Amino acid sequence: MIAWKNLDTTAAYAKLQALKDHVKLQDAMSGESGAKRVKEYSVPMAGGLSYNYAAKQVDAEVLAALKDLADEMQLTEKYAALYNGEVINTGEKRLVLHQLTRGQLGENVIADGVNKREFYVAQQEKAAAFAKKVHAGEITNAAGEKFTTVVQIGIGGSDLGPRAMYLALENWAKQNGCFKMQARFISNVDPDDAASVLKDIDVAHSLFVLVSKSGTTLETLTNESFVKDALKNAGLNPAKHMVAVTSETSPLAKSSDYLAAFFMDDYIGGRYSSTSCVGGAVLSLAFGPDIFARFLDGAAEEDKLAKNPDLLKNPAMLDALIGVYERNVQGYPATAVLPYSQALSRFPAHLQQLDMESNGKSVNRFGEPVDYVTGPVIFGEPGTNGQHSFYQLLHQGTDIVPLQFVGFRKNQAGMDVNIQGSTSQQKLCANVAAQIMAFACGKQDENPNKSFAGGRPSSIIIGDQLTPEALGALLAHFENKVMFQGFVWNLNSFDQEGVQLGKVLAKRVLAHDTDGALKEYSDLLDI
Amino acid sequence: MIAWKNLDTTAAYAKLQALKDHVKLQDAMSGESGAKRVKEYSVPMAGGLSYNYAAKQVDAEVLAALKDLADEMQLTEKYAALYNGEVINTGEKRLVLHQLTRGQLGENVIADGVNKREFYVAQQEKAAAFAKKVHAGEITNAAGEKFTTVVQIGIGGSDLGPRAMYLALENWAKQNGCFKMQARFISNVDPDDAASVLKDIDVAHSLFVLVSKSGTTLETLTNESFVKDALKNAGLNPAKHMVAVTSETSPLAKSSDYLAAFFMDDYIGGRYSSTSCVGGAVLSLAFGPDIFARFLDGAAEEDKLAKNPDLLKNPAMLDALIGVYERNVQGYPATAVLPYSQALSRFPAHLQQLDMESNGKSVNRFGEPVDYVTGPVIFGEPGTNGQHSFYQLLHQGTDIVPLQFVGFRKNQAGMDVNIQGSTSQQKLCANVAAQIMAFACGKQDENPNKSFAGGRPSSIIIGDQLTPEALGALLAHFENKVMFQGFVWNLNSFDQEGVQLGKVLAKRVLAHDTDGALKEYSDLLDI
């Protein structure tokens, strides 16, 4: 029997509170102790990755308390409830099934009268068949010419995840002979976004993927109209250039305005939709369905690892609990995501949504206010760029910000240069190794301005190369981490009521139904 | 006589501490009171902008205390000392002269035997003349063909600011007939960054701008070699495709490897260099020197406003002090920068460096530890994208994050579409107005999960359009805000010793001179 309860009602949490500042990283990471930690504090992930937490402020005692918390919170059982189809999204009374888009983790899930795994696979196959026809020149523009560009029109989860995944594999695909079509993305309701993309592409050879689960997302429908105007102005028939990704019940589903429609459903949250057709359509068109399938395989393998009840063999659960320790015991307000990989340039923006939209909440899953802090601020940029930018604060600022590094032994594009005795790739890797140690151990200097206090915790996910499998594993790892943290904080991580009020007020502004300060702001902005 | 002193030694700070939670935004921003605040709490900026702080947690009493603090901290006098050429960067014993790159604010500054204003102007004129020759086809590639692309090679301040400025004006320039050359940027030592840019451009018609003040930045020199290899492999002479932006004393300054060299000096910090030749060369090549000059004019006008000793007429000082109130009295750990303008997509990344690298410090300008928090974490993405992403946490999370909005009445590209009775631009503006009110006032709902507590402070900078002048004003505003905050926190905002340790350790890794944990990490990463 699962008991949903608040973090501060558990015995493990009380024990954990007593372990504040228990590990002094400066000592733990020095000398033999440090070497031993790097070797031992490592968990295998899927896709050839591993999660190394040597430079986190944990030791056997803290880990034992975290294990107690995981058990007391029934994290394994709650995960099983989720993938077996319980109504985990209680606010919206929905199942949470994104893991089913990439594999069958438990029992068959039957909802709306269908086997949901079969439903998702069928949609993937439909998108795959469509992509293959586009690549083969069987689906073309009206002039019978091949499409060369795919443009995703979506916002939030229909944009950030798929965009980050596309950028992550673009150079890999080019290098490995599976780059089929370039992809672009239109998201912002700022008309300059769509205008800029449209100026840059060849619309006559572009296929547009309109993504909106409800079929009513105002930004997305506005940008669709923008694109349709551009197509018409170029003498083209929009219906020959557009496909829809939506739910079966949406107004877009059966419209003749689209060449095809691929379906998702209410059980896939936007920020968890990269492995559904929301990511599947654009990524299959860009790289081919086989590459998308490899990406799904990486995610599915990682999902399986998250089932392990042994905390020390479950990278997502471990990462989640260390994060809870940092947030609720150590009191750190933010986390920086720092991939040492240019291909992951937009991955931090995706994680920012995934994490902050899922767990940036103040009431528990029963609607009761919680008395502890929940999701942190998430931000990040690729290293080494960040080193020459905001790392100053991370090293010497007054607040401690835990760090999530990601690094790969090999680059993607296969080009490199040897300068001063080392390649760029070696320099990249040397920097991330150096940063971990600089943050952990610091360095005293007689000039206090040149002193580094250290004691700044980090973990690193290390892989051989950013392949489709590795990317899938990376994505699923963080989805599962956020899920486990939501369980610990007793939140519903799968709704987003906090975005509603702004929408309601924006409609009132557009209807000129305002007074007071809102009317004044509207006037200032000439609305 | 200027007294440099810690914030917590001032009488005004003690008074301010007593004003914690003094203004209840939910009340202040409601009804007539809210309308009055929006009208009154506004300060003109340069470039047609205004700074509106109606939705900040201030009132006459808090503002009076902030004014006392500004006076007691001698902010106006410290700014004057800076622009008149005192050694404000005490750690590195340097003047701080970026304002001189765009105007003469005070006395002539003579250093290294030259009038520095004249020096910066001469370098700008040299870059302008060079750009004009490139545009006129007087400086061409070896085949006598015009250059069509300019690629900046730099990292940190040599990348983020210029890149953000380029993106901010790209569509405006296209729309206004002054787009001369496309610009691209290579920064990361990850070889995939340079490889990706080089695959995407026509190297035979590309001019590369190598930016390194010292001439020794490892990432930048590595990327230069990468580019030189690519040029040689294409049968081209690198010396005919490269210019340098560096200091006169650097090894790059007099090298025959470059078509030309434009100089900066030690008095321009990297993150403050967008208005020097670091931004000037690439922006003059991309848009023409006249546009760059207009950008400088906007910045110069804004710098003048920052001289005003009347806090309520000095937008940068006011913004700075409200930020100190939020950080040190209210205890907020982060600030989000949210431009409702796609053109400002990388402006938050620039501000992240500017702010966190300047004021992310724990010792004062004399090297003594301070007992109060200093610079916050800065992050952000353009609206409306953020609304569909991390705004959930901003509205309903357990921590309060102050918000900096930016909005413009008109878009840049001149294309728009009318859907459901309003244009995209109107929807964009309606959203930012709505968000300010939703954050400030919140809304009670009988379902606690749909309740918004409100009380989340924001300010907005509003402009007519993002023109070169407006962009210059925006840039200078934040530079001056950060400077004033550094004065209040008694920091040296112009060095960055926190980036050094990582560099030292990375060199040791590359030299295989490691043991303990660092050696283990190096092994894991195959270095």
C-alpha cells in the first residue's frame, strides 16, 4: 500500500537534518580519499554513460540516510504505480505515461479502451512511415520536389525538448551519414521569431510540423497563421506543407489542412514529450526513424535502471536524493547544469523547463501547503563558455550552487586540432576535470581575493560520445530524477497550474477588459 | 573624499533592514493605488526607453532609505572617480574606462601617456575605415571577391556581449537596409563548435575576427588554429582572412598573420567590451560603422543619466539599489531576466556574465571577507517562451525570484499577422503586462493548487522599438547597475580571480601532472 506523505513527516528526514555539513569536501576529495571516492562513487547508466557523485557532499552515513528516505518514501513503489498506469497526475486526474512511449516497464496499461503502449508505437510507426516517404521523395511539394527542411511550430515542451535533442544530434548525424533534413523551430509569439526563420529558409521545400496537444495553444496557432500567410504569398498551398502533432480529440486531428496527423494524448505532459511524436516527427524527419528508435532505446534502458530499489545502483534516484539533501538540508537555492559539449547547448534550457515546471510548487499533491522548499532554480550554459562567464560567482560568490557536469571522451564532428601538445577535445575534458576539483577543494592563497574556499559540490555524467542512445539515456535520467524528487516532496510533478493566471489576464488585456495597473501597463505598451 | 566601506557599516542599511516586507505588492498594485504607481514609478532612459518599477516592493519610505544609502555610499562620487580615471580596479591596479569608449563623461583621462578617449576613438575609426573598405570591395579575398561573412573567434566577454548585440540588431538591420554581412561566432574549445560553424559557412568569403586582449587565451588560440587549418585545407591564405582585436602589447598586435589589428587595453574588462573594438569590429562589419555609432550614442546617453545624484531620476542607480534591497533585506537569491523580444534571445546570457562575473564575490575591495550576500544568480529566456517553461516555479515555487522584464511596442521585422482580433505583437505585449500583474497580485482560488500568492516583484524596461540607440542604452543601463551594486557591496567588480584556479588545474591535467582524484577524473575522461 502506497502512502503519499510530506517529506517533513518522515523519520529519515529528521535524521538527515542532523547530517548538515557532514562531509567536508575539501578533505574528502583530497589525496587517497579523493581518488577512492572517484573510483567508488560511480553508477553505470544506459548509453555508455556513468553517473559519478564523488564530489557531492555525501559519505556512507549520508547515503544510508538517503536510502532510508527512499525506502520510507516508497520511491520504487511510486514509480511502479506510475508506469503501471495509476492516476499519478491527481490534479488533472491523468495517468503519466511518457515512459510507455519508449518501452513497456510493467503491466499493460489500458486507458480510453486501448493498450497505450500499442497506441504510442502505432503513432511512431505512422510518423516513421511518413518520414521515409518524405526522404524517398514519395511525399513532395506540389511541384514534385523533395522537402529539404522541417520546421517545428510549437512552444514550451513542444519546442525546448525537441530543439535541444535536434541540436544534440545534428553534427553527429552529419558525421555518421544519417542527416536527412535540416530542422528549424518557431516558438515565440513575437512575430520577429517566425519572420526570422521564414526569411532564412526555402519555404517551397519546407515541411511544417504544427505541435499542440489541445489544438488551441494561442502562440502556436498564431505562428501557424503566420506561416500559412507566407506559404500563400509564395503561391503555395499550406495543406501540402503541414503536418500536425496533436491529440485525437483536438480540432487539428481530422482537418484536411494537414498532410498527416500524429497523435499524443493527455498522459504525455509537454515537457515529457520528446520521446512521443512531439519529438518523434521532427527527429525522424531530420535524422530518419532508425536514429529516433536508437534514441528511444537509450531512454528505455535508462528507465529500467530507475526501477532498481537499491539506491546505489539507481542513478536517477540517487541524483534525486542528493538533490533533496542539497536543497532541504544544505539549503542551496539553485543548480547549474554545465555540459562540456557544444551539442548540448540547449539541453540546460530543456532541463530548466523539465525541472522548474515540474517541481516549482508550494502545495502537495493533496493541495496542502508544504513547509519545506521544493524545486530549485535551474540554469546553465555549455562549458568551457561558462568558465569565462558566470563561474566567477560559482567559485567565489556568497551562495553555494551545486553543479551538474556532463562530459564525453570523444567529440561528434570528428575534426580536431593539436595545439600546445593537446587536442581541443583533451582541453575540453581537462577543463571539466579541473573544474570539479577546483570547486570541491578550492585553494588557499595569502591574497584573500585569490583564495578559493572550495566545498562546492558537483556530479558529472561521463560518456564515450554523445550518440542517440546516450542522449536518450541522458534525457530519461533527468526525467526520472525530477519524478523521484517530486515523490519526495510529495508534489504533483505533472501539472502546471502556475501558467494559467497569466493566460487569463493576457486575454483580458487583448479584450481591453482591464482597469487599474493592468490598464496602465496596457496603455504604456500601446495595446 | 571618498570612503570605501562595507554595506553593513552604514546607518542606512540598518534602517533598511527594519523595512523588510514593508510593501505588500498585492495591495499596492491593486485598484487606484496600482494605477497611480504605474504612472509615477517610471524613470526615462536613453534610446526612448523607460524604467518602470511600479511592481517592485518599494514605496516612499523604502525609496527614502535607498536614497540615504546611495548618499552614504557616495555612489555618484564613486562613479565620477571611475570615469575620471581613478584606479577603481584595485586588485589588478587598473583604471576602468569602458564608458570612455562611447563618450567623455568627465575629465580627460591620460594613461600610458595618451588621452584614452582619443585612443578609443582612433581605434573605432580604424575599424570603421576597414569595414567600409570591406563593404566597398576594396579589401577582398585573394581572388578579389567580396567577403560575405564575418566570424568572431573569442570567448567570454569577447563572445557573449558581441553575439547578443549582433542578434539584437540582425533583423532590425535587414528591415532597415543596413545589413552588410552575416556574422557567426566560435567560442567553445569543444572542437564541435568550430567544426559546426565552418561546415555552415563559405570560408572562401569569410573574414575572421580573432579577439583576445592578452593574445594568450587558450580556447581562442586553439580555435584560431582550427580555422587556419580549414583555410589552408581550402587552399586559402589565412593571413588574408583574419583580423585581430587585442591589446597593443599582445603577441598578436604586430603580427603579419592579420590583415589588420584593432586595439583595446587593460582598462576595458572583457564583459564590458561590447562598445570597444571587441564589439566594434564585428558589428561595424555586419551592419556598418554608422549603426555601431548609433549604438554607442545610446550607451553614452545612458551613461550620462547615471551621473544624476537624484536617485529617482537615475534609472541604473535606482535599479541597483532596489536589487540590493531584494538581495540583502528581502533575501532573494536569484533574478530572472525576461525580454519579450526574440531579438534579445542571448541578452540574458550576456547579463549573466556581466552581473555574476562582476559581483559574484565574497571579499571586499580590500580583500576582507564580507558578512552579507553579494551578486545573485542571473538567468533568463525570452518571453513568451519562458511562460511555457519555468514560469511555473516563478509563480508558485517556494522561493521568490525578482523579475526584470523588457518589452517594446513595435517589433523589428515589420511582418505580423492578425488572429482572433489581435496581432502577434499585441499578444506579446499583452502577455508581459499580464505577467507583471499576475506576479504582483496573484489570485486566490478555492483550489489551493490553482491559487497564486502574488507578492513577486518585477520591473519592466519599455521601449518603442529595439533600435541601435535603444540597445546601447539597455546595455549601458545594466553595466551601470552592476557597477553601482558593486559600490554598495564594496566589491571590486572589475577583476575575476575566481576563474584562475580552474585554468591552473586544467594545465596540470594536460601536462599529466596530477595525482589523487584529479588523476582519476583525467583517466575517466581518457585525457
